[in-house]
Amino acid sequence: MKERMISFGGMVMAFLASACCIGPALFLMFGITGLVFLSRLEWMRPYFIAGTFILGCISYHYAYGKGSNCNPEGRCNPRMTRINRVLFWVLVGFILFGVSFPYITTWLFS
């Protein structure tokens, strides 16, 4: 259970890492201009990125690390291992999107 919570926490942190840029960009696409205050989160972006990578490393440990496949008694649960690995790769997708979104949009729109 805690493995899933760490993966979901990493996904939220990855979204927050791009919230300064994705929020205003999405709302401007739809003609809503009142949510420019999300750009004030720019100064917190390095902290969100650091938290995202820390949670990503912990999620990797639960998905592929030593002792992640079996409980302390030595019994393994392949279903939980598969779920943890899928959540880890979803988290990697969120990390790639969240961290690279501001750079990709400036490159696309310049």
C-alpha cells in the first residue's frame, strides 16, 4: 500500500513541478486568463523537481530494488510486483512530462 502511495505522491509532485507553466498554458488555450497566478509557483519548481526525483527513486526501490519482490517471510507476490512496476513506469512518464514541459513549450513556441 505504501508503495502505491509513494508512486502517486511522485505523480502529484511531477504535476506540481510543471504547474507553473502547464496551468497558464492550458487555460490560455481555452481562453481563460484568470489563472495566471499559477506562474507564481515558478520559484518552487526546483523543490518540486527534487521531491519528484526522490519519490521516483523510492518508487524504483519498491519496484526493482532488493527485497521489493518478497516480504520478510520470503513469500513473493508477483501481482503486487507487477503493479509496483507499472506504477513506477507511469511515474517515470509523469516525471518526464512534468520536468520537460516548460522547456518543450518554449522550444515549440519560439
